[in-house]
Amino acid sequence: MSARPVLLVASSGGHLAQLLSLRPWWEERRRLWVTFRTPDAVSSLGGEDVRWAFHPTTRHVGNLLRNTWLAVRVLREGRPSAVVTTGAGVALPFFVLAWFLRIPTVYIEVYDRLDTPTLTARLCRPFTRLSLAQWEEQRSFMPGAITVGPLL
């Protein structure tokens, strides 16, 4: 395993499920997860190294600040080799801070957005080094993205 972990950040539910589907890619790597403490996340990430984020994130300034402080701690202590996300809002402070720290960031647009980008994709775009699309149609609003195919 690599010395520095990959940081996988996602909201619970479908966002987390899409990152979990990348198991063949991450299972041999050292990794650290950030998501919400929900029953599905606790069950899916049993035995994994997880930092629990604060939710809700939509229009909740207090939790944005708490998650920003969490991002500072995780990025400083974990020293990840990259930050990978499928969204949603919890990813933003991690991407902004990773960009300032020159840590590579990878944004994977969710599978159910074909016509317009998600709000998180739009907010994270300036801080994203690599954008991945699950559908060729997504490239119409993701210039420079690489299509990887559906994760689920």
C-alpha cells in the first residue's frame, strides 16, 4: 500500500455508493473516508478509516464551517495523495483546501445528471484537477472531462 492515503469524500447514500463501486481501484490503496454517520454509511464502511462529517450541508453555514475545520484537520493529519469525490456539499471545503495545499482533486459527476452539472460540481470546478463523467452526455457541461462509464 502507498504511504499516503487517498481521501474519499462523499455524502452518504448514492454518492457514497458510487465511490464504493470503485473498490477494485481503491481496495489495494491506503484510504481514508469522509461521509455522514448514517446507517448505510456505518454499515458500508465497517472496518474502514472514517471521519464523520456534519450534515445537513445545504444552506447550513454552521455545518459548512464545521466541515471546513474537519477538512483542515483531515488534510493536515492524513496528508492524502489525492482527494476523490462524487459530491455533494461536504466535498467543497475539502476541494478548496486541497487546491491550496496542491493536493490533486478528482471530481466524478453523479450518474443521474445528464443535462446540467450538480451545484457541487459547479462549486468544485475551479478546484478540480481531473473531472470524470459517467456518461458521454455529461461532457457537454464538463469541458475536458474523461468519460469513465457508469459506476452503478
